Amino acid sequence: MFKKWQMNAKDKWFNQTLTKVNDSVVRVGIVEGEYHWHKHDNEDEFFFVFAGQAFVDLEDKTFELNPNQGVTISRGIVHRTERPKKQ
């Protein structure tokens, strides 16, 4: 399902809210290239890779995520995401 949705996406950056769970929002997104450095003051952010590879950069380290891997970035932590190209 996600692979077909990803292949049909025209944007380099896109996310779609799927549902809300308690105080959290679950989104699926398409990522290509680098996103700017930022932080979230009120919520944690979870990244999960369905296909390809993505990186989540922190100020002092980088998480390399491959299919079926994820990482949670705690609120208040400056980070950015990057993915070389849509895969």
C-alpha cells in the first residue's frame, strides 16, 4: 500500500495525517532531500522507514534508518531529517 502511494507522489516533502491516538498524531510522509534544523517543544517525534533509507541528524550524532527501523526524537531536541532521494 505505502509503496504504491510513494511511487505516485509528486512532491519531495509531503505528509498525511492517518489518525490521532490520545495526544499523538500518526502521519505517513514522503521525504526527499534535507529538511531544516528544528525542534518540537511540546511533542516527541517518531520516524519509521518503510522503504529505502533515511537519516535523522541530531547536533551530536546521526541515526541511519533502513526498512523496518525507527527512532523517537524527544521533545526539545534539535534535529533534521534527510533522505538522498525517493526510493
